[in-house]
Amino acid sequence: AEATVPKISVITRKAYGGAYCVMSSKHLRGDFNYAWPSAEVAVMGAKGAVRVLGGSKGNGSTFTEREYSEIYANPAIASHRGYVDDVIEPRETRRVVCEALAVLRGKRELGTPPVEKKI
């Protein structure tokens, strides 16, 4: 989390709870975070969330697993909230990551002293 190198992440499948936080998230000063449209970014997976909140719709829950995924685990929601910078198509991944690396060329953290190379 304290590295001064460019930190870029692409969520391709699932990013839940603590796993999302520690994998170069915005919360840990990741530089660029992207997600594919098929990605899920949420506090927990749909199955666990529905179980914790009371089961399926027939058992008193206010939503199904599918509805939870569409409403809460949607990468567009995460982008709107600032957790990811953009939702990108898989075919655009290489171009977007290369552009991010170009932006971050020569990155230095403010207040970070230069490293002394003594052995």
C-alpha cells in the first residue's frame, strides 16, 4: 500500500469486502482502478447477503440474489461512488492500462525522500 510505483487494478470478476480493500483499492491510495462490466464489487456476495438478511424473497427478504447483484454488486454503482475510476470493456483493457501507465510515468509520492542505494 505504501509503494511509490504506479498502482493500477482491473477487477475482472469479484471484489468483496476486505479483499477489495487490500487489493490496491482507492481506500489504500491505488492510482487507477477499473472494472469490467461483468465484475462484482460489494461488501459481500449475493448468496451470503441474502442469507444474512433473511433468505430468499419467499422467506421475508426484500430482494433475491439476482436483485442484490444488480443493485449492490454492479460495477457501475461502484464507479458512481468513486470506488473504481471506470467500467471498461475487456477488449479495451490493454489500451486503458497503457494510458494509465503513461499518465503515471515518473510518479513520485509527495513527501517521500529519495531512496539511498547503499549496500
